Amino acid sequence: MDPTGDLLLETPVDGGLTTGAVARLLGVAPTTLRSWDRRYGIGPAAREDGRHRRWTGADIAALRHMCALTSAGLPPAEAARTVLAGTSGAGTPSTGPSRAEESGAGASGAPAASRSARASRAPGPLPVGRARQECRGLARAAVRLDAPALDELLTAVLDRYGLPAAWDEVIMPVLHAVGRKWETAGERYIEVEHLLSWHVSGALRGVTAGRTPTPGAGLALLACVPGETHTLALEALAATLAQQGLPVRMFGAAVPAGALEDAIRRTGPAAVVLWAQSRKTASPALVARLDALEWGVRGARRRPVVCVAGPGWAGRQAPGARHLSGLSDAVDTLATL
């Protein structure tokens, strides 16, 4: 179905789009648009019958500006002041949120936060702490479910910092923040985590699209241990290795032990990396099993270097394995094999 056609169906005869149509156009939750209108005055200039919002081209341009500023890490109140200062007409004074709005109280005297909570179940902000400004922008875009902004921000940080630094200093802090929220708030943040993870995965694949491995370099086989479904850190490692011209085979989540053995025999890797997110899935017995595996003709047998990575291995004894402490350490170690 053509999304443009859907938008046209919601456009009234006299012009302007409904809030739902604008939300789909910009990839922003409708509750966010209503909140910006109510709290900061970033809303439609005209309303049908004095009540229903109808957004014109100029209104949508202001929203795009607002999305860009908040995605870059600017607090919503400051972003709104910037937008209003740039879009107000000559006869209309440019004003930011009122003192009552800044203090969290609306015209009724009730706290704006509580009124917003009654009107919407949209998740609150992600606590990223004293992180880079890009972290705050990425976190806001994730909570807004703003897919276009996520793609734009991820591309920008990967271009600016390079993959290892972007992963360690921007992407991981936001993933950890949404993970903590998911653990405490339950299902309210599942959609945020899933959308963010999907776009991070896509951005990582885009970094290495079309790259050719260096001939003769040792192959690295990457896999999550059986029962483990968290793959993003391995995806970041796979992308970084490929970016440096090192051949890699990424097998993803929950690879059975027998399938791992078969893959090792068929590919003859220089190294095998086993990822475990939790102690429940980290298996020293699997490490020993793979460490004893050999392939090749008699008299020239070879064995892979087994490496373990992820928080699940912390404090676990894995004889015969090398512990990788982070993305940069993993890349340095595998590059020497």
C-alpha cells in the first residue's frame, strides 16, 4: 500500500494533515506531537472547529526542525525556543514555554508531567547520565520511536567517531540505558529496545557493505552460545573486523554445540569467539569441547583459538580460552591470530 495515499486520505479538502498522518510522515509518536503542542506551543496554526489539529506545510517544517534539534541532543524546551524564534512571523512575538510550563505546571495548576501521564502511556526519558550529547539525542529518538532520526544519528556518529569509539561511547550507553529501563518498567520499553536494536544492527551492516577481506588473513568465527539471543555486540565485532579487512563468519544467536563443531570443521577458522550475555548461558564445557576440536590432514592437524566474550563469562573459569574484555581488545587480539 502506498503510504502517500494514506496521507492524502487523511488530508481535509481545505488543506492540512491530521496528527496521526503527520506522526507517520515524520516517524514520531502522536503523543509526542500533542505534548510538544501543549507544553511548548509547537503546534498547528489552525484547528478545525477550534479543536482538531490540522497541520500545514509550515507547521510540519517547524516539527522537522524540532525533531532535528532534539535528536542532536538539545533538551525539548530549548529546542522549542529555537524553533519558535526561527518560525514566528513579524507580527507574532517569538516566545518559549511559559514559566508555569518550565516549572512543570500547566494552566490548570496541575503538574504537566502528571497530566501527560494521564493522556499518554509513552515511556519517559532514558537516563544516560553524563554521556556524550549524541547519546542523549539517540536516546530521545529511540523513546520517540523516531526511525528516520535513529538512522541519521547512527550514520553521523559512525562517520564522526569510527566504529569502535561510536560503539563504546555512544551506542552502548544508550543500549544499556534502555536495557535498565526495560528491566524496571517491563513491557513499556520493549518496543523502544527492539526498534533501537533493529536500527543499530542495520547501521552496523551498512558500515561494511561491499568490503572485501584481505587475502590470507585468518578467519574468525563468531557465535552466541546455545541459549543466548543477544547478538548486537557480536555484530559490532563482526563489522569492525570486516572494516579492517579481516574475514569473518557471523552465526548469530543461540548456535547449538553440534552446529558450531560442524562450522569449525567446514571453515577451518583461526579463532572462534563465543558470546554469553548471562552466567546461565556461559558454558566452560563448551569451551573445552571446541578447544579439543581438530581438523586437517593427518600430520598437519590444526585447532582454533577459542575466545570468550560478554558479561556472562565474568568470574567464570574457561580453561583454554582467551578472555576478550571489550571491542577494541577483541579486534586487537583477533588481528594477531
